[in-house]
Amino acid sequence: MKMNRIQFQRGISLSEFLADYGTEDRCASAVESARWPTGFTCPKCGSKRHSSYLRGNVKVFQCSICRKQTTLTEDTVFHSTKLPLTKWFQAMYFLTQTKNNISSLEMKRLIGVSYRTAWLVKHKLMQIMFEQEQTTKLSGRVEADDAYLGGELEGGKRGRGSENKVPFIAAVQTNNERHPIYAVFSSVKGFSQEAVKQWASQRLVPGTQVVSDGLSCFTAVEQAGCIHDRKIVGKGKSTKMDCFNWINTILGNLKTAITGTYHAFDFDKYSHRYLGEYQYRFNHRFDLAAMLPRFIKAAARTGRRPEGWLRLAEDHC
């Protein structure tokens, strides 16, 4: 079997990570460079003239024009954190460089914090991944399918009517050699014509060829300017049809990763983040070594995401 170069790429070793981000000063320098790549810029007046000093362990910048003071982590995802930046960077390292997902419980043990802190760090970082992937659009040839997170509740409905199942649309873009390129996983209210039309308008480039099974709602992609290639599965299984090879493979990997890592979470409230986490890792898999620096930059440029807001359902985020 030919070696998969994506799976065997080098990435960042633990020793390399510690050399680059093993101290608080190095982590602070990385945040500063990511937030202001051309040097400090006052968030109030835009001036670059400033002075800086340490207030305890916190670096403070003061604008020389309007005198506004800004801390290094103010209005970033690290806003008001009492956790050392080294802990945040360790969490980002494990989320971007490990093959499988990491639960909040495992994060707690790896970076040495309480469970509540690990949950908060994990969800803030997953929120960044989710937001970074909101602009991802697929084009060319795309395999799409309806899917669910969760399972039946004891004594409840089974199948598509189960109260504990959260519907989402899974889609993967393939190239001319039928290799997977990018994927999107989008939570939806249900599999209606209107929901699929809205999804296609947001997630597909007009003219995209969408290959789906016989579920009638997917015909709505045509209303978004896409081409619909409907494949009737019949009495057989879609897993035996080559046209659905990658969507079935990726869906299987997604569900295995989620069920194998997260034994319980609120599907209805947080499914968008867990799907966004998997999507981010999949779509950035081509350059594993660059994933962490790219993620640090995103974290430094993402605004404050307080715990109360994070605990709201997706509709309120």
C-alpha cells in the first residue's frame, strides 16, 4: 500500500514545542506577534506610539497619544484569564498535534488544571475552530449526506425521530482523482427543503456538483445554483457505492472520534463546536506543523468569549 504522506508528516514534536513555547515570556511574545504583527496598534485611536510596563505579571501597553492602556490579553480569547499562557499553549498544542480528539477530562490531566477550567479552555478553543471554519465553502464535486449525533434515549423514539439525536449535514469536496480535500459539518434544524437551500447558499459555491442519495430535501441545492446528482441507493447500502466512498469514510471517522473520546456531552447545545473542531482539524491537516502557529494567531485575534456566553445554546451564540 502506498504511504499516505499526510498521515506521516512530521508535525511539531513535544521537545520542539517546549523549545518554542515552554516559558511564559515566549508564549507572551507569540501572542504579541500574532495580535500585532507590525507592532502595537492602539485599539482606540490607531496610533503605534506607545510605552509598555509590567503590572505584576501582566504586560500593559499605554498609547502615547490618547493614553489608553491595553493589556496583552485584553479583548482576546485569553481575556481576564488567571491561567498562565503556558497552560493555554499546551492545550492548543494537544488539540492541533494529536491524532484523536481530547476530552475535557483528559485535558485536565494533561495540563494540570481543574475540570471546570479544562472544560472552559476546551470550549473556548473549540469556539475558535468553529468560527474559523464559518467561511469555508466547498466547490467542484461534493459528496453530501444527512447524519445525526447522539443516540436513542431509553424509552424514547428510535431512528430519525429520536429526541436525543441532533441532525447535521456532512459534505466533502473531492478532486479529480477522487481524493478528499475539504469537508463541512453543519448543524441544521431538520432535513427540509428550506434548511438544505440555506445550507447550500452558505456552504457551497454556485455551480458545485452535489452527489447525494435519494433523500428528497437535497434537490434544494439546485435553488442555490448548484447541480444535483441524485444517486438512488435502493435495497443495497450506500457504503457499497463508490460515489459515496469518502462521505461514508469521513462520517465513520467523525463518529468514531466523537464517541471514542467524548462519552457524554449536551448534543443539542454544543454539537456545533464538536463538529467545528473536527472540521478544523480535517481541513488543516495538509500542514500539521503550521496548524499550531496558525491557531495561536486565530486565538490572539478572537475576542473575549466568556463562560456564560459559551454555555448558551448555539442559537444564542
